[in-house]
Amino acid sequence: MENPTTYDIAWLPGDGIGPEVTREALRVLDAVASAHDFAFTAEEYLMGGAALDETGTPFPNETRAACQESDAVLLGAVGGPKWDDNTGEKRPESGLLALRKALGVYANLRPVLVPETLASASPLRPDRVGGTDILFVRELTGGIYFGTPEGRTDDGARSTMVYSEAEIERIAHVAFQRAQRRHGHVTSVDKANVLEVSELWREVVTRVSEEQYPDVELRHLYVDNAAMQVVRDPQQFDVVLTGNLFGDILSDLAAALPGSLGLLPSASVGGTVGLFEPVHGSAPDIAGQDVANPIGTILSAALLLDELGEHEAADAVRHAVDATLEAGFRTADLAVGDEEAVSTSTFGREVATRAADPVPQNAPTP
Ligand code: IPM
Ligand code: MN
């Protein structure tokens, strides 16, 4: 028999709950790999605050080189109160931005789904949120996160929102092409009534749409209105195209729809190597207690598999997550009423068991 394809994954647990949740994602990958005839290695590297403490920098050269040579990067989260007073390049978050930039991953994909099984955990009315299926396409390596001039001045400070036409064009293509494979609708978000950079954003997105994607419906919303619409009627959205800062804010907002930020995965692509991380942060208040929700990271691993072309395995992971929820397992953030919560590792094992088994069987309930 031929040797199976082996993927080398750079594993960056990072800070807070990062180690716990990525461990469960690797467990699930392990379970799904042999059933789908591939293998993988996961080498661990320092990132964020953990890297700062050990090496003095949040994104060590060794980590950079390993990520660039890998087939995919799986990241937990970075940051925490220990480093909150750090500034500039001593902030764990600056390491994450440098990683995204180093890999050139300009397209951040953040799917927000509200499975009917979880609609009751939502802070909004279940009939409003049930069935929500939005894909945020957030520009990730430009905008105000990276614009110059920036920094302190004699009497203040400045940050600059900068986009070139080329940067807007390439992210617009990603959004339109995703929409073609989904429901054929893009909502582009900007602040074109105030910001010149948004005026250009709107112009370029409109041009790309007219010239190359007449089959996709496009509309524009101002970011403040978009925020309201996401809460008021999330079912109206298909693909949401945004710049870096607006996408950061709107995706956290949308993450409240299914009731927990812990559910949301992300994939950052378009560069040399893809970066896969949950949308949630390091959640220092619950770190090390085995109570965090690993779903966002497990679903990020599914996106990683998709990016490697292992679509069947990716689907198996998603089905296993759904089946585990349907069987009644809930982590603490999802448990409502008298539902009992299971630990991070129990939830991960339940998903892994189901992912390994391509034929759904009568799964145990808690
Ligand atoms: C995210 C995070 C990061 C961001 C931080 C940690 C730098 O909030 O991935 O959404 O703002 O991009
Ligand atoms: Mn964020």
C-alpha cells in the first residue's frame, strides 16, 4: 500500500485556553485522519505571551520559519492580563498580526452558523436566529491595523486606515467567489458617508462586481447600520465583505447570535500557508480549568482540512460536532436551564469518537 499523504501542521497553542482547545482539535484530527487515508504531524511552537516569557518576543523566528514551512498553522489564542501593560512589539497581539502578515493571509473567513439545536442558547429569540448562516470575509493584512503613519506624536497618537485598490480587489474576489458557491449574495460594509478610504472601497467593490460577477447580488451597508441589521435580522445575510477593523467588530457581534463566542472558527487564507484559529480569545478567566468550549477550534480544524483538499474528512468533523450537540453534550457556555455541562476534554473525546466513525451509530448520551 502507498504511504498516506502526510501534512505537517505547525501547532501554536499560545495563551489562556489556547492549549486546551487546540489539544482537542488535534485529537479530532487524529481520529479522522486514518479513516480518510491521510496522516499528519503536529509540532508545537511558541507564540504570544508564552513566547514572550520564554524568548522576549511574541513571534520568535523559529516559530515564523516553522509556520512558513508547514502545510497549515493551527493557533489557539494569544494574550492575557499578565501582558496587558505591555506596549508595541511586546504585546502578544502584535505577534499574531506579524504572523498573519508573514504568511500573507489577507482573507479571513469567519462562518457564523446557528444550528437549530443551539437556537435556545441564543440571547435573541430562537425564531430570529435559528438557521442563520453568514460568512464573514474580513480583510486581514491591511486597513487600520497596518496603516502608516501610526504611533504617538508630541501631543497625541494616530492610526491610519489605508487600502490600495489592489488590496480591495483581491478580497472582493474572495467574497464574490464564496457567494457563487453559497446563496449568491454579498453585503459589503463600509463607512463611505464619512471615510475616503471607504469611498474607494465601495467604488472598487462595485467595479469588481459589475465587471466579473453579474450573477452575484451586491449591496452596500454602512457599518453602523450593518451592526444593527446583524442583530435585528441575521437571516438576511449570506456573505459579508468587510475591511479589517469593521470585520473584527462585526464578527464578534455576530458570534453572540449562536449564544457563545466559543463556537466560531476561522480560516485565514490567500497566502503561502493557511492559518486556522478560533475567533474567541484566550479567556484567561477560565484557562486551565478544562471548561472551555473547543468547538470553535475543532471547526477551525475542519476548515484546515477543507483548505488541504480533505473535504470528506472536513465534513466528517462538522457532522461529528453536530451529532455531539444533538446527543445533548454541552460545554458550560452552552448549557441552559438544567442542562449539565461537560468538560473541554470530554466534549473533544465525544467529537473524536464520532468523527472516527464514518457511519453514524447510536451514540451514547450524557
Ligand atoms: C481577532 C482578534 C485579533 C484581531 C487580536 C487578538 C489582534 O481580536 O482575531 O479577531 O483583532 O484581529
Ligand atoms: Mn476580534
